[in-house]
Amino acid sequence: MPEETLVQLWGLTLLLALGVAGVVWALLESIRRRAQTILTTVARLWTVGQQVANNTIQLGALEYTNRLAAEISASGRRLVQALGAAGVPSGGSP
């Protein structure tokens, strides 16, 4: 093979290698961008999941607080009724 042909084949091989490297780079960049999008989405989902879990815990505490408030209110009403039955005036200043 003449030397000129070898140089042309070598140059063609280099161009093909650069082309393949460019395609590989483009594919890897696409994968990197998609991975970043996935990570961002998962982070948002994680945050929302934590908020839901926190709200679930707070709902239990709120139900307990409401039950205690209802018991206190009922006790207050019974106390007012008992004081009224005992002849103690309710409300106002002495």
C-alpha cells in the first residue's frame, strides 16, 4: 500500500474515532441530564413524603388534644351546673 493511502486511512480512522467519541459524549450527557432530573424529582418526592408523615403524626396529636379539650369542656359544664345547683351564682364579679 502506498504511504499516501495509509495516511488517508489513518486520517479517516481518526475522524471516525472522533465521530464515535462525539456520539458517546452526547449519549452520556443525555444520561447525565436525565439522571439529574430524576434526582431532583426524587428529592421533591422525599420532601413531600416527609411532610405527609409529619402531618400524619400531627393528626394523631390533634385528635388527642381535641379529645382532652372536649373532656375539659364537659367537666367545666358539669362544674357550672353543680355550682348553680348549690346556689353559687355563675359569671360576673363578686
